[in-house]
Amino acid sequence: MPVLAMLLFQSQADIQRAQAMLPALFAGMFLLGIVFLALVIIPLWFICKKSGLSPWLSLIVLFPGFGTLILLYILAFSDWKVVPVTQMTYAPPVPPPYPPQA
């Protein structure tokens, strides 16, 4: 029996119970990964695409620790290759014509 298993579990029944819980643990980790994908990576994908950068750049966040910080610095200090929206020029309203003078 491995030393780590002897330290964590007191009996063979504990080991069998832990092994029975492994599929549920893996399913929970899979669902957590899907939630992470939906809440973080998909919006960053669209932000990178709208900023004119490669959307694949959003996958930097998968690196734990500094991935998100690196992407934020890239987004903050890069030139966004988007066409600015044209400003509407102000045109004063046209007054109504004068009534005819008789």
C-alpha cells in the first residue's frame, strides 16, 4: 500500500470509498472547466476579436497565475485595429420659411 494512501486513509474501506468517488470528482472537474470556458474564455475571445487581435490570444488565460494579467496588458497597451465610429456633426435646425409679405 502506498505511503500516501496509508497517511490519508485509515482502512481499506476508506480507500474503496475514495476510489468509488473518483468518477464523480472527474465529472465535477469537467463541469467546472465548462463553466470556466463559458464565463471567462468566450467573452475574452470576443474582446480580442473586436479589438483586431487574434481571438486565439484569449487562450492565454488557461495558464494559471499570470495568464489573465498578461492578456490584460496586451489588450491595454496594444493598438486596436478597429475603425472608429464617425462623429455626427451638429447641424443647427433649419428655421421655417418666412410667411409671404402682402
